Amino acid sequence: MLEVKDLHVTIEDKAILKGLDLTVNAGEVHAIMGPNGAGKSTLSAVIAGKDGYEVTQGTILFEGQDVLEMEIEERARAGLLLGFQYPIEIPGVKNIYLLKAALNAQRAARGEGEIPAPEFMKLVREKSAEMKMDPSFLQRAVNEGFSGGEKKRNEILQMLVLQPKLAMLDEIDSGLDIDAMKVVADGVNSLRSADRAILMVTHYQRLLNHIVPDRVHVLVDGRIVKSGDKDLALELEARGYEWVLEESVA
Amino acid sequence: MASEEMEQLVRREYKQGFVTDIESDTVPPGLDESTIAFISQKKGEPEWMLEWRLEAYYQWLKMTTPSWAHLEYPPIDYQAISYFSAPKKPEDRPQSLDEVDPKLLETYEKLGIPLHERAALAGVAVDAVFDSVSVTTTFKEKLHEAGVIFCSISEAIREYPELVRQYLGTVVPQADNYFAALNSAVFTDGSFVYVPEGVKCPMELSTYFRINAANTGQFERTLIVCDKRAQVSYLEGCTAPQRDENQLHAAVVELVALEDAYIKYSTVQNWYPGDENGKGGIYNFVTKRGDCRGDRSRISWTQVETGSAITWKYPSCMLRGKESVGEFYSVAVTNGRQQADTGTKMIHIGENTRSTIVAKGIAAGRSDQAYRGLVKIGPRAKGARNYTQCDSLLIGDQCGAHTFPYQEIGNSTATVEHEATTSKIADDQLFYCRARGIDEEDAVSMIVNGFCKDVFQELPMEFAVEAEALLNVTLEGSVG
């Protein structure tokens, strides 16, 4: 589904990713771990198309399409969706309005008409109940005045409504207490399916107790230096990153 | 015919708008006593009105154009303007929509303006304006029953001279400022509204329904009087882009609210802003002022300013009555080469007077805009309160926004709050929306509309919907 090859990325001439390779297949959940500043967030930002990053080498293919040639919104409509570490506030724009505009933009790209209002309301009510969000959230301005946990739940709500093919979650666990983490994890788990992939960026193993990954990758200094199954995360938790580094240099 | 040729044709027609053949209903360009006498005579005005106009004219001669505004434009030659001209004859106007600038029609389409209205707006010679004579008749009957007077200012001067004489120029004196003085001398059109004591006007009044308002006057004069405990909501303007061969517009609007009266005045202004270089756009120098003369009276200005090459406009409130309330809600959008210097004045005179100012400025392209606001609290205005919030949003890096807040506080019991922000339309907001599949232009309009929400919700429902559409059209092509 997603194929990243030899990806080199710089920010203001500073090399961040230095030859990253990653393959994610449909039905899989991948976790990218690594120390601060390794380039974890850069990877998901580049795939989503954020400005300010320069790809100097390498390719990103999504279902065979050259992602780097696509506009930000085209990537989202193709089914690549990024859940933000720090969701953005948009004053005066209702949450439900953003959801509807996003869903209809995706439907239009697929050649479908706008979703009928009753159907949309039903869908959104159902999904916000899953995320344990009061319906009043839908009428509030996007992320404005939301607590950290509310913002993260809102990100997952968008995923549940938009049903991406590849969901990328950037530090979705940061700033969550145990209860909120459970709700968010349940939401993400409900996204798991044979035709969908999930790519998580995280610092901590604890999230992976709730969302069990198929593959775990260690990103150090702009490259994936080690990959394994869920047990790798446990090992990292116990031993830190140093040994991986040493192993990769050796 | 190719659309380019079409446009040229339309433009040529535009230039020739200043009809050269002097008919009996048109005066040659230039301004002196005889021009004013001619206008007054044509309008069938009484002697006192002519004298009033001449007084204004003599004052105007002694005045100079204000230069304090943050605006740049070449000097205006007042002798080159024709101060009275009859409306274009039907045969001189486009005969059908096929003869109208397709770009203009496209805009009407985007704004969702009904087909039959497009022709009238584009100046096509049609017999029945808005083919809604019956609607208008019903409308007039209803107002008549309620005792509300709503007519053109010229008609009012002839039919209700005592009322006009009692109030005209009492809010904006003849020599108030350069443009107001000019207007006082030569005004030829505008509306008059009188709502009698205790009457709540049964419907929103709009120039749209005033049959003889098909052509916007260059020097409009509007006077609205709400007697004790009366209420009225007045809508001015139109979301459709309006073209006019007159470049200079200098309107005066006076509002008078007596005890417990409430006047709500909403404007959507979308005059021709000129071409990409700002050429040919309208200069809009307006004086709007409301007088809360009675205790507990309230005047509320809401404006959405998107058009004109130059906007110079400060709808203000004189809060004389005790506990009177003044409000100003404004959205000003500039794109291309537009310039706007706009804001308000809240003059607190009476005790426990309150005022609220919410001004939102959006600058895109190479436009420039300024918010200029004065909050003045007089020595007798004990317990007066003001809340001001002005926010500017910049789109792109070639535009400018400036804020000039002035405060003159004359006593220690007043509470004055001021909040101001200037932000660039945040890249991260845009990215967030686009990363959800929303295209850039829609994302910008979504963010901008959100930014303006506090003001839009003050507009009458129908106007609010139109204002959103208008905002989107105005900002089209401002990113990317």
C-alpha cells in the first residue's frame, strides 16, 4: 500500500531523513519509535505533504501513485490521512462543518454526490458516541478551547468519519490520561481492517499495549535501523535505544 | 462574438457613460450656484432646501480634502463631475444579457442571484424592474397601515417638509467634513424613513424594494428617524457587484433614535473595485452617523465592505441619551489593489451609555487597509462602558493591515476595553484543512468565514448567507 524508498528530507538545509525505507501493506499496523529528533514526525508530515520539507532524494508510492507529485488535498482524498500531534484550532468554524466539508470533498473525488444530511448526522452521532464525545462538541469551533485529550479524540473522530485507507497517527498518545488513552485506542482499533493500514509514530510503548502493532520500526538519525514485531517495542522499553544504535553501527 | 471583443465593447460603453449630448435633464460638468439651483429646481424643492444646499456649498468652498486617512489616490477634479444627469435611456443600455461582460454574469451566477434580477443589476433595459411590482405594492400597503413613511429623500422633501426640516443635518451638519458638505450641496437621491411612536416596523426595509432606487445615486442622502419606542431594521446595498460610471461616491446617512427607539442598519457594499490595477474602481467617501438622542435608545451598525477601489467610512454613534447603546460590527475585505480606511466613532455623552465595537479586517493580494476607531467618553458620561475588539487577517505577504485606535476618556468611572490581533492566515490552519481533503480555496474561505462569524451573526439571516458567498467571490484567487 505504502512504499517509501531511500527517502532523504531536509529542513532548511538540515538533513533530517537520510535514506529511509518503509513498506506498509494493507491490513497491517506499524509503529515507528525512536529517540527525540530522529525524524519520526518528519516522516508522517512529508507523506501528508506539509510545507517546509524538501525531499532531496527517494520516492513515496501510495497504491502505486507517486505521492510527492500530489497536492496535499489530493493525498487526503486518495485515502492518506494524518492525525496531528498538535491539532489546529480554527475559530468560528464548527467542527461538524469541517467534517462535512472534508467528507464531501472526498466523496466528490470519488465521483459520489454529497452525503444526504440525515445520513451524515446519523454517521457523525454514532462515531462521536464511539469516541465518548458529547454531541455538543460537533457544534463547537474546531479544536477551540478543547483540552489535550479532547483534541486527540477529535482527531480519531475525523478518522472514523473519513475512513482513510492509510491512517497516520503522530504521537496520538501524548498528553492523554489513562482513560482517554483507552478511548483513543479503542477508536483506532475499530479502524483496523484487512483493507486498511495504520502507521503510528510514538515515543512510548504504553500505547502499544492498547494498539498492538504488527511491525515495530526503530528510527534513529534519519534511518530505520531495526524492525521487528511487537516484542521489539517491549525490548526498547526495557533497554532504551542505545543498544539498537550500537548494533546498527556494528 | 469573442468574449474579449465583448469586453472591449462593454468598456467602451462604460467610457461613454458621460453622455455628451446636452439634453434638458443633464447639466454639463462643473459645480457652482447655478448647478445647485438647477438640481433643487429639478427636484421641485422648496426655497429653504435650496438655501440649505447653498449654505453647505459656501462652507465646502472653504474646506480642503482630508488627508489623514491611510489612502492614496490622485486629486479629484470636482469641476469634471456632472452633478445631475438623467438615467440612461433604454436604447443606450445593453439590450440583453448577451451584451453584458461575461465575467460579471459569472459572478452573479456564483452569488446565486436569480436570473431575472441579473438583467436589472447589469443595467440591461428591462421594463419591469425585478418584475415584482405586486410585491412592492403589498409592501407599501403594509407600511402605510403601520404608519411608516418610506420613500425617496426627494419625495420626502416635497411631501413631508416639516419632518425633513426638523431632522436633516442635525446629526451630520452641513459642514461636518469635506465630503458631507459636498453631499449636502448636491445630493440627488437617497431614502427617508420615519417610524412613528411605538411602532415596530413590520418588515425589514431595503432600498431593494424602493422602486426608484434602480440606479444608485452618486451623492445619496439617507435620513432615518425612529420616534419614541419605535424600531426599524434597514438594509442597504446589495451583494451583487454594482457598476457605476460615477467614480466618486459621497453618501451621507443620518440616523435619529428617540427614547427607547432601536435602529439596526446593515450594509453590504460591493461596488466595482476596478481592474487588476485598481483602475476604474469606485471611490467611496461616506459619512454615516447615528444619534441616540433619547434615553435607552439603541443604534446598531453592521457592515460588510468588500467593494470599491477606495473606502473611507466611519459609521458612528453619538450616545446622548442616558443608558443609550451604540454598536458597530464590521467586516472589511480588500483584495487586488483595494484600499480601505474604515472604523467607527463612539461618542459617550450620556450617563451609563454602552458601546460595542467588533471590527474584522481581511487583506489579500496587494491591498491595504486600516481600522480607525475613536472611543470618546465625555465628562458627564458617568459609568460609560466600551468594549472594542479588532482583528486583522492577512492573506499572502503583499498586503497590509493597520490599526489606529483612539481613546479620549473624560471621566474616571468609565470602563474601556480594547483587544486587537493581527494574524496571517495561518499556514498550519490551511494545512490542517487541506490534509482532510478540502481544497485550498475552500479552506481559505472556511477559515475567513469563521474569522468573521461574530459579525455575520449580527446580519439579518438572508443577508448573512449572501455575505458568505460574497466573501468567497471576493477572495477568489487570493492564494496559490
